[in-house]
Amino acid sequence: MPTASSSKNKRSQKGNSLQDFASNFVAIDIETTGLDPAHDHIIEIAAVKVQNDEVIDSFSSLINPHTEISDFISQLTGITNQNLSTAPEIKSVLESFYNFIGTDILLGHNIHFDINFLYDNFEKYLSVPLRNDFVDTLRMSRKLIKNLD
């Protein structure tokens, strides 16, 4: 089983975690079948592109995982097996998403989860690493509001 340090080495070309907001970024969120990028699948990618603090474009797609999702995941995400049965293949969605994000900074809440799934899937299906720098709003909120769990 990989350790945390071997997982980081595995993602050696991963972008940098930034600590400041930018006025140009892509806010991202993914939904998955579970917590482990080695065994679980991305079932949805959504993003909004922001330039000069204004939303200028959006991206959203379900992804067919070719496996049944659990009732727990369906209740958590609102995504059903029926929704996914006609969804596009992951490779085509990742190609479109890769073009959508370009080299922009990525922003998300607990973004390391999303980045690790995306990084591994970019390498697997597109043969490229996800090199975009990123901002984690969870990390920032913990830094700014110290008394919250």
C-alpha cells in the first residue's frame, strides 16, 4: 500500500499549493465513487472560470464509471446510476476539461482531494500530469478562522 510520501513522489509534477487568492482562476469540484484515486472513479467534474473577479465560462459533465455507484454516493451527490448510464466516457471529458482549465490556477475546498484524483486520471487517460497551481479554500479558512473545527 502506498504511503503518503510515496503518493507525493508519484505526483512529482503536481502544481504548487498557493496561499493567496488570485483574480483569475478556475473554481473546481468533482464527485467520485469513493475516496481512493487508485480504486475509485470520478463521476462528475464541474468548474467555473473567473477572470478579473467575474465568471466568464463554466464546465460541467457527468462521467460514466462503468460500475454501479453505491446508494450512499447517490444520496450524497444526488447522482444516480441512471444518470451515469448515458454519461460520456472519462477520456473525452478529461480532454475537454484539460482544454477548459489551460494553465489557470485551480481553486477549491479541500482541493487536494480533487487534484489527486484529477492528476492520476490525467496521467492514466491523457498521458499528461496536472501541473496547475492551486488554492485550497479549506486551508485558507482554517488559517483565517482559528477557532473552528
